[in-house]
Amino acid sequence: MSIRHGLLALLERGPRYGSQLRTEFESRTGSTWPLNVGQVYTTLARLERDGLVAPDGEDAAGHTLYAITDAGRTELFQWYERPVDRANPPRDELSIKLAMAVGAPGVDIRSVIQSQRHATIKAMQDYTRLKATALAAVESGRSRERDDVAWLLVLEQLIFQTEAEARWLDHCEARLVRLSLPADRRAAEAEPPQAAAAETPAPPTTDRPWRTARTRRG
């Protein structure tokens, strides 16, 4: 998650102070990725070091305001235009857990999968309920419509992600069942149906014509 670019996007709308940035960031993303003030100010310090933001005085309450610079605005729009890099995907705890569970003594990996499947389906149901609420808020035309639309997009991404995770868990379970079969059974299941049919001996020729002729003679 790019907190750095998220803060630049908020500052592009005008000067903000740290706590305000945190509140607006969480409002825009539905608190899916909560921030603390320390993270915000640490990121602001780095942005200032890199020349992407600059102090911009204080508000009436004495809060130090930060404003985006021209360099920061350029960096922000380059970020919008640049595809997300998938060359180094983030570590996924579930993938690591299943990878480590394979062959681990005393671990029933199918039980691990089943437990995760229940949690994933519950999360999907929760996200779907939240989506209905967010969609109703957007359609009502409330003043916070921009934040509600942003939250709706985040929720739909989470729903798609959990759906994909559920399908992947089903695939993992099927794969493990497949790999646990005896070698001869795997070979039999892998044999093409046409080959199996070709090797099936033809049924013996019926003697019905002979019996019919004999019956007629009788």
C-alpha cells in the first residue's frame, strides 16, 4: 500500500495537517488500512526530504500545514499513470502458511484449508453487506459522495479478492487430494477415455440369428 502517494493525492486538493490527512485517508478507504499519526508524520518528513511536499504555515488552531510541491504533483500523476508493479508481489500470509503446512508433522493441511475457507466466506459476506450500505449512500447523493464512491471501489476489490481466494482454496484442496492418490490410480484417472475404450474387448458375436432359425424350424 502506498501511503506516500495516498497522502500526495490528498494534499493535491489543498494544504492539510497530519491528523487531518489520517482522517481523510481512512474516510476515503473505509478504514480498510488504518493509519496512526506517527505513520503520517514519518511519511510527511520523507516527502519533505524528497522535495515533494513543503510546510505551508499553520491553521487557526496552530497545526502545521503541508502543501504539495510541483515535483510532488508530477510524482503523483506519474503514479496514477504507472501500472502497479507485480514483479515483486507482497508477501501473502495464507500462501506462506499453506506452503509451510505441506508435509509438516502433525499438521492436517486440509483442516487448515477448511478453517480458512470458513473465514474467507464470512469476510466475503461482511464485505457484501458493507457494499450494499455504501451503494445506498452513493445513490442517495449525500455530500460525502466522493468518499462513498471511493469506499465502494475498495469494497468491490475486497469482494473480488475473497472470491478468488475461496476458489484458490478449493483448487488447493483438490490438488492435495489428487497428489495423495496411489500412483496406479492416478495413472488410471489420467488415461484418456478413448484409449480405455479402444482397449475394451469387443463383446462376443450373438447367436440370436441361429436361435431364430431354429425356432422357426420347430
